[in-house]
Amino acid sequence: MSIEISDLSVTYGQERVISGLSLDIPEGCFFTLLGPSGCGKTTLLRTIAGFVPASGGHIVFNGKDVTDLPAYKRNIGMVFQDYALFPDKTVAENVAYGLRARGESGAAMLKKVEAALDRVGMAHLMARHPAALSGGQRQRVALARAMVIKPQVLLMDEPLSNLDAKLRIQIRETISDLQREANITTVFVTHDQEEALSMSDKIGVMNRGAVEQLGTPKEIYATPRTAYVADFVGAANRIDVALSGPAQDGMVRVDFGGEALLASSALPAGASGGILIMRPEDLQLAASPADLRQPLRGTILKRQYLGGKTSYKISLANGAVISAECHGDGHDRHAIGAHVFAGVDPAKAMVIAA
């Protein structure tokens, strides 16, 4: 089931939450709406579901306009942040709810319920009530309930936010496996960049009711088009810079506190300055500038040992403070106060419009 959204607007009272949004989601795609609280991602999801009416524009499923169609006629499965299970019904009864609403009953329905619960590892607890389940178990039941009706579109609103870190990883793997097995078009809402990057085929980063950038996880992370996207999706050093010359072959030279740096350019023609974006993990730290590309002299201000990596704060000779992450053997070798050099790879540094 493909989803086409064109010129969509949504208002709450006098406030316009979404304005003129257009988006195409291919059939079978795991599509994530990523952004902070209040950016409009849940409103967009609920409008796709039919829970929130559109003020303008169109939502089309496989060529059929469903903009004014009620939610129960859209053949969607919905997984909520708070599970939304019926406390007075057993696990099996919760999963069977959607099937009963569609007129199914008897042994055939029970077989579907058992199969759905088995796929999420919950068949052995089908007689329990939600109060007797852990958070992870409740979310698995909610997922089984959404999938058992074989929806054409699966919508998920921050389904992992109430789980601890280890359990989130387990459940997101379950969701990914089921989605790919069923090849079901999925729209997933989250504010967690790791979830978005690890699960998605495509990501739409939202800001103030609009999709600021659309792309694959690699495109979103490696080539952010705006400072907002660079800052929200992963850590990034952001430094205002002036250009030392025009862009050539996709590269541009910038004035970085008196030093000239070469970086990839995502600037419009005629720009005189921009924002230099450098990911902490793309910087190489060493006690000597030898073998480093574009070494910047600095001093270690802070360090955090994080097991498989060490995170550093570095004060550069030009007064800027940047972050760097070191991995591999000896990643924690640099002490606070040590003089170091940070190497900048021109292909991994980017200048974008301010």
C-alpha cells in the first residue's frame, strides 16, 4: 500500500499545526517521522490514521483518496505509546478484538490469534491480563493486535518510549522482522535518532509541521541539508565560517579562525559564508600532526570514558571548542590538559547554509 500526501494542512482551533505538507511513502517502506516534541509528527500520523481531520489537502492510499474516510474504514493497524490494551480482557481477547469487530469468531479466529501471539513470543501468556505483564510484554501484545487483522498500513506512535534501553533494542528488532516479513507499509513516529537510523528505509525529519529533510538513514546522517537536521540527528560540531573562495568540484575552502580548511559544500551559489559541520567521530586525535589531514591544534578540556569509546572536549588555538570521539585501541590515551591535534577529513566535513 503506497501513501501519497499532498498539500496537507491540519489545524487545532486557530493554530495551524501542519501546513502544505506533501509526502510519498512507497509500498512496503518502513518510513519514520523523526523530530522533537511539538514538531507535528504525531499529528501527521493521527491524520493518516483518520483520528484527526485534515483541514486541507489529500491523503491517498494506493490511488484511493481516504482524506474524509473514517479510521475504521482505512484498514490500518495502530500501535500506541501507552499500549491501549483493555485491562479487563485477557491477552487473547485483546488480540482478538479487531477480528471480532470484523465479524470473525470461532476456531478460525482463535487460530489467527494464536499465530499472531506466537510470532511475538507471547502465545504462552494468552490467558493473562495486561496487569500481569511487563511493559515489553504489553507492547508485544499491542503489536500482535495490530498485525492480526492484516492491515494494509501499520502506524506506530512512539511505541518504544516507555521501555528501558535493553528492551527497546529487543522490541525494535521484533518490529523490524515482522514488518519485513509482512512487507507492510509502516509509518513510525519517534524522537529517538538511534531508533530511526537503525529501523528505517526512509526518514522524514520534521520541524514546525514540515518535513525539513527526507532521505535514507545514511543520507540524513551523512549529508544533512540544514543545521537543524545536523544537530538533531546525531551529535555535530557547528561553527560559523566565512568562505575563502568559491566552491569547486563540490568542495569549498573556509576561514576557520585564521586557518584555511577544505570541506564538502552544500551551499547555494553565491554564498559568502555558512556553517561548518563536523561529526565528532569523524575527527582524528593525535599527539602529533604527522599523518593527519588538516590538523587543528588544541588542548583537552574534558574527557568521558564510555567503554568502547572516549568522548573529548577540545579547546582549539583559535578559541573554538569542539567535540571528538575516539574508538579502537588506546581511545582513552589523551588526558585532560594534553596538547593534541584534531585531523579534519575534507570529505567528512560539510559547509551548509546558515
